[in-house]
Amino acid sequence: MFLRSFVDFEGLTADEILARLFAWWFGPGFLALFVRFFVPTSGSYLDVSSAATTAGILLTGLVVFRDSQRAGVAKPWLWAVATALVPLIGWWAYGRVRVPDVLSAIAEYPGRPSALARYVNPFWQARLDLLTRLSPEQCAERLNALNLNWMSPRQWFSSQRERPVRGSVSPSGFSVRWRHSMSRPGMLTEASARFETRDGVTAIHLRLGESMGDRVLVLLWLAIALLVGVPLALRPSPGAPVSFDQLWIVGWVGLFVLLYLLIRAISRDDDLRLRRLIIEALEAEEMTPPG
């Protein structure tokens, strides 16, 4: 089933399709590199590498053409060319066309932070109180059926639809994040909660937002930039080109900011996904705030 998913995208998420196209496009090049280092050859590596790159481009286009025809996607030839010649952007776009986003049908919850806050403010958070008739043990059992442990090797092979989150779950509470192909969990939106039993029901005190560890990482990076990078940038280095130190610190901070915004863009609607998953899996209802 896992190997078949590389040629048949039925049942995959948009993120998983992007990961499969990444493998098709770069796979032959990685194979050529492996052959170059581990299998002695007398041929030119540049020739082998060029042929592998061409093979990757052609295979990507062929796989997309076949899949789009089977799925009834309009203009298969156009998507074959786009995914073959425009990597990343073409892959991302085809995944969204192949698997339309259903988030537009999910209603926003009251008090949800603005899109700008979710992008640039590492301290944003939303707190919700839920009630369920399930016990904490039953809640943990249901969430564990949807969860992958951080260190589990199954995260590389399990379907995202079957196991949509990864993190830690126990009868006392949970801390999970939505799974995204080709991305690490750092700085993604986290859903964390603790269970509390009261009057025969279980209260779930849910928090959505970036984790404390991610917040500390952002502050630590900025502190190093201010306390170390800025003084070094203001002190000219002997023999360095004019403005080299200033450009270095700007590039260093800019790279981190770009990476942070990219991850936040990937995770921009994870709070909606996580909230819906938790409510549905635990058969929970939101508590009406007093007043």
C-alpha cells in the first residue's frame, strides 16, 4: 500500500502528494549520488547526474499525468508540465487541486486570534473548555489510536488520514500537533490539555498555540542576535569588506524570520483541524462561558 501510493495518489492528503512528487523529482539524483560513492564506475559522474536529473523530471510529469487522468483532474498535460518544470510550487498546487481543502466548511471558534497574530506572534493562544462523558482513560485510548509518538519510525510510513497527529497522550492529558509531510514539529501549532473528572463527566481544559519550548527558542534566537550579533556587526572586522558584518547579521536574522514565517504558514489552520479532531474523537462539547 505504501509503495503503491507513489503511483496512485488516491486517498492521500495534499501534503503526502507533495512528498511523493519530491521523491520522484529528486529520487533519481539521490540514486546517482549513491552509485557514485558506493559503486565504482569509470563513467563521468556529471553525465550520470544530468541523466538522473532528466529522468526525475520526466518521471514526475508521467506520474502526475497518469494520476490526474485517473482522478479526472482537468488538463492533465498542463499539470504534468507544471509539476515537472516548476518544483515545490507546482507540487504544492497539484496537491491542492487533487485534494481540495475542506477547511472552508469548518466554522471558526469564538475568540480565535487573527491570522496576523497566528503568523507573527509566538505568544498567541486560545483556551477552550470541553466536556465529554468519556473517562480520561477512554479519552487517552481514542487519541492514541490517532496519534504517533515523536520517536516512532511509523511516522514515515503511516497514512496521515489514519494517524493525523503526533505527540504524547496519557490519562492525565495530551500534547499533540498536526502531522505535515516533510516538516518537523518545531514551531507548529500545538493542542495541549489536561483532563479533570467532575460529576461523572470529564472536563478537557484545551490550549491551542505554540508550545513553551518553541517560544523559548524564538526568544533565545532573538536574544543571541541582539546581545551577540549586533555588537559584532557594529565592530568592523579587520580585512572584511565594507558592511560585511552588518549584512551577515541581517542575513542571519532574516533567514530565521523567513523559516519561522514559512512554518507558521504551513501550520496556519492547524488550530481548526486540532479542535475539530479532538471534539469529534472524544465526543466532546464546548462549555458555554458564563454571562
